[in-house]
Amino acid sequence: MQPSCWTRWSVYEYMKHRFVRTGRVPDEAELLAELPNIDRSELSEGMEEFRLILGDWPIAGGDRSCSAR
């Protein structure tokens, strides 16, 4: 299998743009659909980076799926 070109920064940027556009944080299933073949460690690290930046920012509709573990 060919290595994925997606990195933690791909995850972070996707999450950031999705949040700014919609006020919602994408869940893991959405990220996996948008970033096929991403390494799980890169996915986790990108999500964590986004959580660090987002902090306690209010989420539209109470969607805090990014921080659910």
C-alpha cells in the first residue's frame, strides 16, 4: 500500500476550515472520509492540535465531537 500524503496538518486545516464555515467540528468518521488512507497517529495528532487551539470556544448546536473520547 502506498503511504498517505495526508499529515496532521491536513487534519488540522480541514477541521479549521470546516469549523469556520459551519460552526461545527467534524467527527472522526468525516475526517476519515475526507482524508482517505491517513495514518491513525497523524489523524490523532491533527485532532489534538485542533483541540488545543479551539479550547473552550462555543460550538454551534453543542457539537463537541472533536473532544469526545
